[in-house]
Amino acid sequence: MHAALLDLYALTRPELTALFARWEFSPVHVARLWNYLYWECADSLSAMPKLPAKVRRRLAAETRLGVLPTALETDSSDGFTRKYLLTLADRANIETVLMRFTGRVTACISSQVGCAMGCVFCATGQMGYTRHLTPGEIVAQAMHVQRTLRPHRQRLRNVVLMGMGEPLHNYEAVMQAVDILRDTNGLALGAERITLSTVGVVPGILRLAREKRPVHLAVSLHAATQAARAALVPVAQKWPLDELIGACRTYSQTTGRRIFYEWALIEGKNDSAADARAVGRLLHGLPAQVNLIPLNPTAGYAGVPSRSEAAKRFQHILAEEFKLPSTVRQRRGLDIAAGCGQLAVR
Ligand code: SF4
């Protein structure tokens, strides 16, 4: 595989149209190619017989299709989660997860190899940062999931950028991939269907707001005071909690969107009644939903997940005292190490 060749998965439909115009090929062939890529999930040019030979020859000479081979595939015992370890052209591995909850099929995809944010409880953070993914490598993960669904006449309905990496640290590539995933003649994922999860990269949140990007935003909070948050999420030293909340307020005011606030529940660390009240006060007046996720244990961090009684108490306080909606996420797929980065570390 020649990584230097243009990856077809990295191109929006207008970019592909411009390329074909330069090559003096009819726009009809763009429509056919796009259909092969995003409807038929073709995995090679040889699986595109309706493209004329001269078009395929030119594509073969100057482009590549960045389909990602699977190094490892594991199913959780409850059948709700399938995790793929996919291999990039430079032999690095990334994780993509297919999740089936309440009938919805969601792909959790990665935006970087490793991560520079260093959250202490996260397997990817413990790996460190290697590089950004390209737009094509991000799109290829969604297409990998869609290709596995197609024989079952199912379609990918949701994408969450919650896999390895901090998506707002790789802003340009992620937004290019979002544009491709949203294309109405392709996967056609609506604004409500793509969620980007950040650990609190303030300039990225403000840019999302300015550009009114059609995505949902999830912000990993994990602690409601600056000192406690900085101990879990080192990036909080650069972008303190008050700045983060200010950026979230701007984002919600500008876009009219509610933000999901993620809270990894760690026993004895951030799961007390006082912690719940601190969250309630912090998010007061903001359009918010809190997602409580019992911690995924990792080898590099001693913390353990909160018990279900603590999670219920937390949720009850948010609802009763602050009228703040919340969910407690199931830690599905734990037996396949479905916390981000855990398969790659292994
Ligand atoms: S939790 Fe997300 S942002 Fe933090 S280190 Fe892990 S991948 Fe990076």
C-alpha cells in the first residue's frame, strides 16, 4: 500500500468532482464511484465493474482506497459490542468499536494513534501520542463498520468520536471526515448522529461554536473543581475549569445545542453526594445532560469503578436537587477491554 497516493476516503464529493473534472472524466463516473464507496462498501477498484477501464486505470495509478485490514476482532460476551483493532499503512494499530444498544448501531472511532492528553485513568493516555489520523483513516473506520453491517441489511446510524485520541487536537482532519460522513449521497449521517468527545480543548470548542459545525459535543468533565480535575486530566492545567465552562456556555448559546458532560465514576474519588452537588452547581443554567460512566479499569491506574448504589445516588441528586438529566452508562464489553486504547495496549 502506497501511503503517498491520494486516499479516496479522504475526499469530499465536491473534491472528487473537481479531480475528475481535471482528468476530464464525466461527473457520471463520480456518482458511480461515490455509490461504490459509500453504498456498496467496495473494498477495491476491482469491485467497481461499472466504472470504465480508463477511469479505473487512472484511479489505480494515482489514488488508493484506504481500507483498513483487521489485526484483531473480539466480541463481548453479552453480544452488544464488537471491537476491531485495525492496521494503518504505517503498521500502527487503532481501535474501532461497533456498539448495539437499544437497536441503534453506533461506531466508536479513533482520531489519533495514541493521545497527547494523558488522562491518568485512560489506556490510550497511558500510551502517549504517536500521530494524528488522516481524514481517510477516520472515514475508513466508519466504512469498516458499515461493511460488516451491509450483509445483514443494516446501516450505521451513529458515529461517536470517542475512541483513541482527542478529536479537537486533530481538528482539520476530523472536520473533513465529518463532512464526508454527512454527505447525503453517502453514509448521510445527520448532525444529531455524530458526536465528538473532547477532554476540554477550549480553543477547539470555541472554533466549533464559531463555525457552527453540525455535530453534537460531549465534554469529559470527571471533576467539578480545578484541583481535582487537573489531577485526573492534565490538560486542565492548560485550560482551567472556569475557562472550559465559559467555552461550553458560548458553544451552547451560539449553537443552541445541549452538551453531554461525561463523568467517569471512580470509587471514593469523584462519586460522593458532595461531588454530585458540585456538578449540579457547576452546570447550573447550562443546557446539559450528564453521562455517568463507571470507570473502565486500566493496568496503569489504581482507581476502580463506583458501585451501582453510588451511581444511583449521584443521578438522584442531579435530578432531584438540580433538575439535571443524566444517564448511567452500562460498561458493556468490559470482557473485551472496550475502554479506549485497552486493546491496542494489550
Ligand atoms: S480519555 Fe480521551 S483525551 Fe483522555 S487520554 Fe484517553 S483518549 Fe486522550
